[in-house]
Amino acid sequence: MNRNFVRTVFAALTLVLLQGLAVTAFAEAGENTKPPLQIVHQTGLKVLIQVNYDSTMPNGVGKQVLAAKNLYDQYSALGMQARKDYEIAMVFRADGAQFLLADDAYDAKVKQAHPKGNPNKAILDALNQGGVKMYECAVAMRMKGYKPEELLPYSRVVVSGMGAIVDFEKSGYLPVTP
């Protein structure tokens, strides 16, 4: 056999073995066994959450609404205070516009309505009480046949959800679409 061929094969096998050891050593270090990383920036936060899908959990709560609640809960658990340490605004547009409907309108206009009204209402009420601002897209309302009086009372109509997102972003809000 050719000596160069044997050396090349030996070098390749050695490299594969060393890579395997490195991967094993890294796996043993166990990044996934370390405590979860905590939110580092806990002041001066401005977050804009876009709610634009009608995807829900089995109980009818919008997945994007739930994501907003989870962020709010994380901030609260850290002792962060709304309007002091952070601001959260939510823009409901496209298919997500349905989540700001009051109970009767929700039952009448949403294809998978729940007999007890809007299943998102309790979460949105709590978020509103906690200082989260909510905005409904007038374009989506027009397309879906929603009227301002059919919305939850604390929601504010904006001419365009997309336009509002741009305005919020230019005002320093970090846009998030969960």
C-alpha cells in the first residue's frame, strides 16, 4: 500500500476521533443543565407585540395573546413596573383583530366562537389593568365587518395596523411577532 494513502487515512481517522471527543466534552459541559438565562435588560424597555394570526390554544385563547401575557408575567415576576421599567403595546391586525371583540360580537362574528364570549377577554382585561395598551387596525375591521362599538372598551382604533407598527418602531419600540 502507498504510504501517503495510509498517512492520509490515519490523519482523517485521527481528526474524526478528535472531533468526536470535542463534541463529547462539550456535551458533558451541559449548556442545557445550567440555570435558564434571566432577562438582562430590566429598564427602559418598549415592546410592541403584533397580533396578526387567529391561531388559538384548545381553550380558544390566541397564541399571540398568550405570548404577550407570558412576557408581561416575566416582567412582573422580576419586579419590573409598567410605565416605569417597561411599556408594552399590542397592535391587533389581520386575523388577530378578532381577539379585541367584546363577547357578543365575538360570538356572532368568529367562526369558532365559544359560547361564553371572547376567551381572550380575561387575559386582555388583566393586561390592560397592568398598563398594556391595545390598538385595533381599522383596515382589518373594515374587511371583517367589525364596528368600533363591538370592541373591548379599552382598545383604540388606528387607521392602519401596519402604519401603527412603523410609528411605534420609529418611536423606539422593539417589534415582536410571536
